[in-house]
Amino acid sequence: MIRRVRLIILCGVFLVLSAVAFGIFLNSIYRLPVLMYHSVDYTSDKKDRITIPPEVFAKQMKFLHDSKYNVVPLDKAVSYIAQKKRPPSKTAAITFDDGYENNYKNVFPVVKEYHIPVTIFIITGMIGKDGYLNRKEIKEMSDSGIVDIESHTKTHLWITGLGDKVLEDELEGSKNTLENMLGKKVDYLCYPMGGYDERVKEAVRRAGYKAAFATKPTRLLPVYDLYEIKRVRISPAANNLFVFYIKLTGYHAFFRVVMNDYLDIHSLFPKGKK
């Protein structure tokens, strides 16, 4: 009888310690999910990984609203990351890259309906061109208080290969154009195609940006560097709400990196090769 009681106690202690250890592990790999969208429209190109249909986007926003997600403006998300502070449960932020015109037609009405704040990173050299937002649309969305407008450089070049002067112009030129257009500070940058290095990060700081956003994560554990904030891409795969939910958990990035590393290693040893 005494032995059985001891065994039960030991099992209980083991389960408690395991639960604590698992909780610590989950906390260590958590990243505040900053969702990365691009185009919300229809496409016949099955290889297009950045366009999702308008009804799918509307369904995702309804899911966030009905499930009482705490979708925060980018300022708040950056504040959590800067403080290395885990936000309340179900917290997320939403961003759009490039500044496509369909963001005005197919995104703006939906986020207004559900009062969901979003950020659009604008390529200023594309403003008013076919398929892209014009000044009136950008100003209207910015004035709404729902949409935050930030910088995606002037011409969307691979900026790690630029000389210092051209890099400075890409960063400062875009920032100045948007600030003059909107009458507000532009504090955040999104790296074109996710490309950056230490020289670029330093140039971004000098240009007056408070933080900069990249694309998919490449490290197992979160890095609390405000000039390389990683995001979660929302692709057509997230048409399934369960997949969308997984991307909102804050743990998707960790398991994506693990899977990518596994595939990289597996590719070195093709089937049948010893």
C-alpha cells in the first residue's frame, strides 16, 4: 500500500514537472504572430503564393472577430516585442506588403466592418500606377484610423546590394514621401523581398525608422531585434480556417523552421544514396 502511494506521488510529481517544463518550452519558442498578406483578389495562376480570394480574406477576418482575437496596431505589437513581453492570449497584428489597389477595394471595407487595425507597407514609386493604390486611396485609409501606412522603400529593390547613397535614398525618400502625403510620422519599414543585413539595418536606424519587418523566420528561437521582426505569411494554404488558426498560435514559426531544416538535411541524402 505504501509503495503504491509513493508511486502515485512520484507519477504526480513527474507529470507536474513535465507540464511546467513543457510550458517553459512553449513560452521560449512563442513569437507574436504578425501576419503578412499581399494581394486580396482573384487569380488563375496556381503558382501564385501571395494572392488570396476576397471571400477567403473576409472569412478570416470574421473568424478573428467572432473568436475575439486581440488584433493590435503595429505600434502595440512593436512595444510587446521591444519589451520582450508576451502579449495577452490571442494577440496578433496584420500587415500588407506592396500597396496593391485591391487592398482598398477588398481589404479596407472588411477591416472597417470588423474594426480590425492593419498596416499597409507602400512602395512609393508605384503609387498611382496600374494595379497599385493612388494618393487619394492611401490618404482616405490613413485618415480612417483603421489603416496604418508605412514604408516599403521607393522602388522595391534588393537593398543589400545597393550602394550607400542609393540605399539611403530608397529608405529616406519613401519615408519623406509618405510623411508629406499623410502629415504623420512613418516609423516602420518592410524590407523588399525580406532582404537585409547588418549594414542595411544600420542604415534603417539612421533613416529614423523605429523598427523593420522581414518575411519568414530562419531561426528556431525568437530574436528580439526590432530591425528584423519576422512575420507569418498568409498564402492560399490558409484558405482552410484550421491552417489559419495554426498560423495564429505563435508557435507556427518554430515548427516551420524545424520542418525547413529537416527538408534541407533530407535533400542532402536523396533516397537510395548512402
